[in-house]
Amino acid sequence: MDKEKALAELKDVLKPVPGIEGWCYSGLTVTGFMTPESISETTSLSLDPSDVWIVSYPRSGTTWTQNIVKLIRNNGEKDGVELQYSIPYAECNSKENLFPGRIDLDSLPKPRAFKSHLTYDLMLCGKPHTTPCKYIYIARNPKDMIVSYYHYFARIIVRQDVTLDWDLFIRN
């Protein structure tokens, strides 16, 4: 699928969430760092059989898994490189994005690893099964994840002038 068609389709399905700097798609609320443009840009990434994607719903253990993958790749040695540079958040590295530490994903040395919170139907235009990559999918007890996600939004994402109501958060 070409990048412009993917972007048009994303703009049709991503809806702004009232009171939160972000978007909602198919029950997944994503931060303002992730835009239709940044998501569609991941579709033009040159993929390699040595690439590993760490995929999860937010607040499910992604950072732990990133650290495990990084240590495995470095034979258990710390390399001093921040996680966001060695295993970047793929959909937050758009050229238009102001995400801190944005890098060119295609320029990463191989073997590469990427982090993603996209749903299957959004990831790589809904065709991750057609790519040569490997995937690590992380699942967490939904009750634990939603409480963690609520506190994350309440602390980080919600604007200062808005109080995040638990019932509203659960409904959206």
C-alpha cells in the first residue's frame, strides 16, 4: 500500500479523544506523539529478516522486554546507549514528529529491533504476516494493565486543566 493511501485511511479511523492529547483507534488510545503521518511512515520502512518487533498494548512490559532483547543481542553486556536509540518506538519516529530523540529507523545498524504499540490491523498496513521480520508479542493481565495505563495518563498525558475520571477513561 502506498504511503498516501495508508495516511488517508488512518485519518478516517483515528478519532481525537476529548481531554487527552491523543487519538483513539479501535479501542486503543495513543499519545499525541503518534499521528496518522507517523504511523503511515512505518509502512515505508525497509524490513530485513534479522529485524525484531517488540509489540504490546501500552503498559504491558514493553520496556522490560526491550531491555531483555538488548542484553541478549549484546551478550549480557551493557553498551551505554539509551533504550530509545537502540530499540526505538517505531511509530513515534516520523519526520514530522517532535518526539524527543527521533532517529532515522532505516539507518540503524542490523540486526535491528523496534518497539510498537500498534494493533495488528495498523501495523505495517495490517500485513505484518507478509514481512520477513520476527515478532515478540507481549500480553499482560488486562486488569493490571488498565490500572497502570490510567495512572500513566493521569500523571503524564492529561492536560493540567483536566481531571481524568476513571469511568470516562474506561468507557473511552
